[in-house]
Amino acid sequence: MMLIPCPWCGPRPRVDFSYGGPDPADHPRPADDAPLEAWTRYVYERDTPKGSARELWRHAAGCRQWFVVERDTVTHEVAGSHPLPGAPRPVGEDL
């Protein structure tokens, strides 16, 4: 069973989460007034790298927070996770 470490709730089964795509820092969103071609590339043309990847996940069956998971796309081994910039601090995190 694949466990994903939610920064707020701790490790939980993968079924508690929903995948949101690549890390926004690695896959920036086009400007609102960008041409249709830029939006088409952003939505439909994504790399599917083998190996280490940073991905956006949401703890849908828990705290409902979005965060970044670092995992290997071949072995599904999770190296860690961290909140998005500007997100509330996880409970228990030192100041």
C-alpha cells in the first residue's frame, strides 16, 4: 500500500488523496490572457518522466490541503512532502 505523508495529518493511504498534476513551480500556469495554444500545452501536453518527480496532491479525505509530494514515478517510493508556499503551517511544526 502506498502511503503519502500529509504535512498536516501524517502518513495516510493513497486512496485518501487526489492527484493534481506536476508541481506548479515546475509547470507554471499561463497568464489569464495567454493565447489558446499556451493553455492547450499547459492542460494537455505534460511530460511523464521516469524517476524523481514533484507533484501536487490534495488530502481529499482528510484536511483538504494541497501540498507537494516528492516521489519516484517508477517505484512509487515517496521521498517526502511539503506545504505550498503561503499555506497554513502544519500542526506541530516548529516556528
